[in-house]
Amino acid sequence: MRIRVRTAGVSPVDLALRAGDSPSRDGLALPHVPGADAAGVIDEVGAGVAGFTNGDDMFGAVDVARLGGASAEFAVPAFWAAKPSSMPWEEAGAAGTSAETATRALDLLGAGEGTTLLIDGAAGGVGSVAVQLATARGARVIGTTRPESHILLAGLGATPVAYGPGLAGRVRALGVPRVDLALDVAGAGSLEELITVTGTATVVTLADFTGPERGVRLSRGRYGGEPDGRHGLALAAALSAEGRVRIPVERVFPAARAAEAHAAAARGPRQGKIVIDLAGMRGAG
Ligand SMILES: NC(=O)c1ccc[n+]([C@@H]2O[C@H](COP(=O)([O-])OP(=O)(O)OC[C@H]3O[C@@H](n4cnc5c(N)ncnc54)[C@H](OP(=O)(O)O)[C@@H]3O)[C@@H](O)[C@H]2O)c1
């Protein structure tokens, strides 16, 4: 499937490449088209794609292994879902990898009705979606964020706590009977505290490569040979249409200011994703 892109989120892959800390950077061919997430209008449907047709609005993500390709006039998504008309384009453009990753992590943890889940890094791109999808599954969610984002996080459905050293004590102080599961989205060195809080090793990390040596599962999706969470996109779309999921977006930049968009995303702190509007580039509505 090929789409004419309207909006594209600035992704962690872009930021890692910019910071020069990706092992794949040396293999990057220049000129490079950044972006993993995109939303747009289907322009061409290939063999084997059912249920979608030219002119449909959709959102999704390109193959992350390509390290880019979404912030372009056209993109070829690797997974996607139909965009509900009620879902704003800027949210749709930023939703793909976050919905996939959050769904994969929640599936691995077994988050659902009756479970209490602690998410470290809960206000970020992946964390904010994980909070809402976990809540929709019936889980109780406690999430960490900086103090300025506690209201944002509470609005997404989580009980906010501050991140950083002493996390286990702050969670205990909430008086929650038990925390069953923990998800480390931030990779900020909290794994031992998360293990202490859950009292077990029912912890999954998305960003701390020391996880396996502590008995913590490091989820890497297709890189780790795991089932992916692409089924989460259709669910996120359905929940968005019901007003139960939203993708926090900090700012939308026109394509002509894409470099500023990347700088803003890298600079932080943010309250949501940075998105590039490519429709404006063509003067489209
Ligand atoms: N393994 C995978 O499959 C996979 C997939 C996607 C992403 N990732 C990785 O997951 C990570 C997060 O991605 P993202 O898109 O959610 O990034 P993001 O939007 O930049 O969010 C990161 C969050 O980390 C929080 N944070 C900063 N310092 C912290 C600390 N000391 N303790 C706890 N939280 C802290 C920030 O919270 P505040 O805003 O409250 O300061 C921020 O919201 C990245 O490293 C990315 O590469 C992994």
C-alpha cells in the first residue's frame, strides 16, 4: 500500500539518529528521509491488501528497520489501520509506532481487568498510549512523569507519581494494595525499583538494555522475534472514535520547517509528540 502523506510524527528513531547513538547510523544512506509514523490518504493498494481502497484515510508506520521514509510526499506503511474521521490528522500521524509498541508491551505483561500496572515514562509518546490502552483493558494504571505533566497524565487515566530515585517509596505511599506489573518506557535506570515495587520480575522494558541481566524482558518487537502489536492500531482508532484515546501532540510544524520540528523534539521537555504537516507543503486542504 502507498499513501499520500498528510502528517508524520517525529519518532525516537529520528532522535536516536540525530543524537548519533544508533548502531545503524553508519549504514544510513544519505540523503535520508526521516520518520517512522505517518497518516494520509491511500494512493495505491497492492495485491494481498483487503478492506482498503484508494482514497481511504489511514494511519500507520513504515518498516522501522528502514530507519525512515515516513516524512515524505508518499510512504509505504508496513502496518496500518483506518483513520476515523473524528481522529485529528496530527494525532493520526503520530500514533502508529506508539500504538504498536504499547499494545505489544501490554500483551507481554498480560495487563487487563483486575491488574495494577506501573508505567515509568508514562507521559511520553509510547507511555501515554500505553496508559490509555491499559485503562481501556480494565487495568488500574500508575504512571511516572515530571511534575508539570501530572495533570496531563491524570487526564489520560493514570495516577501520577514523580519519577526518579525513591519511586518504590512514593508508590507505596499511594496506599495501593499491590502493583502486579511494571512497564519501563523511559530506560532511565529504574528497573531495580520496578522489581521492588512489583515484588516479582513481572517487568518489561522497552528501552533499558540491561534488562535481560536483571531477569527483565526487553521487548524489541520484530527485532526480538516477538509477535508485534499491530492489532493495537485498529483498537486505538476505535477508542479514539469513542473519545477514549487521544495522542498528545505538543506542536505541529509545516514541512518547510522540518528541521525545527526535529530540533524541538530532541530538545524537550515536551507534552506530546512533534508532528510535521506535509499536506501544507502541497497546498492541499
Ligand atoms: N523497544 C521498542 O520496541 C521501542 C519502540 C518504541 C520506542 N522505544 C523506546 O522507548 C523510549 C521512549 O519512547 P517515546 O516515544 O515514548 O519517547 P518520548 O516521547 O521522548 O518519552 C520519553 C519519556 O521519558 C520520560 N522521562 C524522562 N526522564 C525520565 C526519568 N528519569 N525517569 C522516568 N521517565 C523519564 C519523559 O517524561 P516527562 O515528559 O514526564 O519528563 C518522557 O515523556 C525511547 O528510548 C525509544 O527509543 C522502544
